[in-house]
Amino acid sequence: MEHKDSLGQGGQLAAGSAQWMTAGHGIVHSEMPNPDGNVFWGLQLWVNLPRAQKLMKPRYQSVAPDRIPELSVARRGPFVMNTQAELEQAFEDYQNGTLISG
């Protein structure tokens, strides 16, 4: 994916990479698929800055795929836990009616 902004900054995001961008003051940003025709998936998460940081200097932080760890989150059914033991406890609590209280 190609990204660029109104300040002349930009670059390419490769498969598996991530980018943290703080838009800040006076910037217009865009992302466009590469013209090679390959299909890809992307995800954007927008986080609102506190008022005091709204007009900060724009910045980018790119993270290469080899710097992004892949973990394997314990999951089954509707539960996502940190360990297999926690997952088993969640199922037990659910079956015993003690998962939800109040």
C-alpha cells in the first residue's frame, strides 16, 4: 500500500508491516493500493488525541513485519484468554453459572 501526505512524506507498506501515524496539525493523508493489481487487506484504527495534542507535529512510525511478534492468544468459542488454564476456568465458570455475577 502506498501512503503519502500533503507535506511530501510517504512510502510503501509491505505485507505484514504496520504504521503508526500521528496526523497532528496541517496534514492531509491518503492511502492507495499499489497499481500492481494485487489484492490485500488493510486495517485502520483511529484514536482521538487529547485536546492538548491535537496540533502537534505530524509523525510516522513504520514497523517492519520481522519486528511484529506473532503470539498464539488461548481461544475457543466465545472466550479469549491468556493461557489454556484460564480458558478452561472460563468454560467451567460459564457452565457453573458463576462467570456472570450481578
